[in-house]
Amino acid sequence: MSRRPSVYARQRLSILAALTGLAASVALFNGPAASATLPTPVSAATARTYLASLTVAAEDRTGYDRDLFNHWITVSGSCNTRETVLKRDGSNVVVNSACTATGGSWYSPYDGATWTAAADLDIDHVVPLAEAWDSGAGGWTSAKRQNFANDLTRPQLIAVTDNVNQAKGDQDPAEWMPSVSSYRCTYVRAWVQVKYYYGLSVDSAEKSALTNQLASC
């Protein structure tokens, strides 16, 4: 005849179940989707508040030149901004004395791809440099444009698949969104936070796309 487990045995089973659940949670957190570590954007509610306050204006690209945004400056030692983001966003990244990544793996949240060669990655400006120029950066000082192009504090820089970044180009969320739909909420929250922090405007189609996406976050 079977016996009911003792109180002690039941306690052990409960503890084992809890530990198993915790291990599963840790494994999930450390999975590929958690590898890209751009600074966490503001909440959807805060992003909606920020978006409501942004000026709506037509874009003007007159005079734009990418070289007006001095990007990939030295951050620390021999490491520039690109190399710093690659180290931040990768797993088990190995660099040489010049701070060039020679090993590691990177998960691109835009398209869900994983890469083991740094050459397969671009560092995306979430709000592209040309888009920033269209939205007000044309009137900034050179120093402010440099800060924008190398901003490691706001959710503005992230390592992603190179051809995906090139396909995005200078398009805003009315024209382009990450193919991984589960990442879109993070993407638009980051976009709005960066535009709000730098006092950039949005055009009407862009605001409509951002509003619709944030409503589903």
C-alpha cells in the first residue's frame, strides 16, 4: 500500500519545484533575446506622454552631411564608441590590444539573428543621424551632434545585423520597423525617448505610427 509523502518530503519537493522554476527563468533571461543590452527605454506610458509633447513639423534635410556628426569617438583607452557597444551588446566578447572584437556572439533583436563575427554587425543609431538633422539637429552645435552620435546613456545605439541596419537606413517608424514584432514596443519607446531628450520634432506620419504602436505596448 502506498504512503503519502512525509511533511519533510513534501517540503523537499516544493523546494525542488521552486528551484526548477527559478532555473528556467534564469535560462530564459539569459537567452538570446536578453543579449542586446541597450539602456532600457522609458515605459510605454512615459513614452506616450513624451510623444504628446513633441513638436510636429515637416522634415527638412537641407545641408545634411553625415560628417557633421562626428561619430565613433574614443570612449576609453583604445576603445571607440562602436567597439564599446560591441563589447556591451555581445556575449563572451574577446578583444585584442586595439579593442577590436576577435571573438564572441551577438544577438540582433531587429531580426532575431545571432552572429559570431563582429564584421557582420553594424551599430545602429536608433534615431538615424539624417532623421535627427531633419528634426532639428541642423541647428545644433558640432559638440551636441557629436554627443548625439555617440550617446551611450540613452537607448540610441545598438549592435544589429549589418544588412538590416542598411535596409533601415534613415527611415522613421512610419517607414520601417524591426521584423521581430515583439521588439517593436522597445524600439518605439527608445525612439520617442531619444527624440524627447534631444528636443527633436516628429512629422505627422511618424507621430501617427508611434502613437499606434505605443497603444499596443
